[in-house]
Amino acid sequence: MQKCFLDTRIPTPCYVVDEAALIKNLKILDAVQQKTGCRILLALKGFAMFSLFPVIREYLCGISASSVDEARLGYEEFGKEVHFCAPAFPDADLREILSCCNHLVFNSFSFWNRHKSEIIDAKKPVRCGIRVNPEHSEVRVPIYDPCGPYSRLGVTRSNFEPHNMEGISGLHFHTLCELNADALARTLPAFEDKFGIFLKDMEWVNFGGGHHITRSDYDVELLCKLITGFKSRYPIEVYLEPGEAIALNTGVLIASVLDIFHNSMDIAILDTSASAHMPDVLEMPYRPVIEGAGMPGEYPFTYRLAGLTCLAGDVIGDFSFSVPLKVGDRLVFQDMAHYTMVKNNTFNGVRLPSIGILTDSGEFRMVRKFGYADYRNRLS
């Protein structure tokens, strides 16, 4: 545990991102780029902490966005390639999307047909693509499976329109979520079987996200073989757009104990919230790791850790500790950089956690604190 995480000068709750850990991940990703010639994007849906964009853009070639505001953030703050892919977007957003983006991927031919004349006539050239659905599922949790039955994401082979490809220079597919390279090894044959015939006329292909490249057991060598093998068959640009892999194991959420009481078991109320500050704990769901804590009964003192909102189910989980908790104790939730800041909310008017950086030199730097204005200004 970094000693600074327990420093009482850091307000709680607070997300803290370790710059050195981030750079370690980026070097792994850059090694893949250097070895294969692929181009890796930061998916802002997973991590959009723009105060760290100057570090990230030293290694990655750009960002991927799924909304006009993500695209604008990438354009203004990252300053390199901006790729856009969404199920749809309001007509009124197209002009601003075109002003920000280098690549624009359409989720259907019907949506492409609605907008292609305006895109072709635009002053700024944009490379357009079609998202395809290989109908090959690797993700076992239905809510995260882009290729499940009746998926709204991507064009299936039976609905593909080869006659309607004028102005299209690339294909995009996404089948993964937190998976290893073996999942991509099974996906590529499915993609090539259905859509490989069209790649001879393409300039680029995007392998999507969900590649857990910086995980300790990830098979980077296999990934590199898959990319180089693909490029030998189809001499076109290959993009990957992981979100989680960039920030995996780089950040924590520090919280404090506000109250402890008993109701058939010991319950500790924290100054953070599962529903407001780490919503994936309830949505996925998953059990976060807390520094120094174990499973219920693993250590002598077990507590149900709960949030401070009025939602009855605002429960983080049951954890055991080697010593009793007391009011004011600090708990460090591991791996809280990705899909936290981008998904948190102000339910009940509970303030968002502060955001800080543990710099590469080991110093803590506060980036942002939130207050009443942040809650008020998102309402009417």
C-alpha cells in the first residue's frame, strides 16, 4: 500500500491514480504497437481523466468516443486521432462530430444512408466505417455481450449491404469484455469467415475493445501473433481501443468509516457509496478488493460495508479485518480508476469523490474537488 493513501491530508472519499502504474500499462501497450504496427486508442467510456492525457498521448495514437461530448473532450484535450462509434446520435450532433473526428463508424446502413451525403460533402475529410456483428459470443454475461441474440450493436452478415460501400473505408467489430487473447483468436476466424471478403477494399479495421492486455496473465505474445498474422493476410491498418487496459490496477478509491452499529452483524457506514461512486459493484455485479481485508470470517472481525445514500441496497459487501474497525479508519478500494469516474453520479446529492494523482515522483497532487455547484448545475 502506498503510504500516502492513508495520509489524512487527502480528503475522503477520493480517487487517486498512480502515474507510475499508468505508465507501466502504457509501455506494455506501446510494445504491442511497436511489435505489430497496430494503433491503440484510449476508449473514453472506460477512462477519461483528461489531466493524465499528456502522459497517455506520449504512448497511444488517439481516443475512441461514443458521444459528441467524448469526441470533443478527445479533440480538445488529447489532440491526436479521434474515432467515433455509437449505436446512433442526434442529427444535430453530426456537424460537431465531423469537426472533431478522424474516423466515424456507423452502426447500420440505414443510419449511414441518412448521413453519407453530408459527410461526403464536408470540408474536413473523415474516414467512415461500418460496425459489423460476427455473431460470435465470447462474453458470458448477457448485458455485456455485444453479439448476443437480437443485439443492437453492429450489422450481421445477412443484413450487410455490399452494394452500399461507397465512402466506407473500414470495418469495426467488438466481441470482448475483460478477456484474454484466446478470445480474440476465436473471434477473428468468425469475423473473417463472414466479412473477410470485403477487406480487400478496406483501408483499416478496428478490433474493438475488451482486450485485457495489461492484466498479469494476459497472453501478449499471442495477441501480437494474431495481429501480425491478420496484417499479413490483409495489409491494412489495425486499430484496438481498450478502455480498461489503460487504467487497469492504476487507481484506488480511499474512503473513511463514518459509523459502526450492529443489526445481526456489524455494519460500517462509509463516506462513499456503491450506487453513486462505484456503480459497477451493483451493476456487474462484482466484489471490490480492499487493502488488508478478506472474505467474511477469514479474519476475526467481519463487517458489512455500506454506503451513505438512502438506497437500501447501497451495500459494497461483507469483509473481514484482522483488527476491529473504528470511526475514522481509512479503507483503500483497489482498481477503481476505470469505469468509476466515468459512471459515478450525485444520487441523493452525495458529492462525488475528489480526484488526485500520485505523481511519478511519489507526491500526491489534488486535481479536482466537487461541491454543491456540481450537483446543482446538472439539474434544472
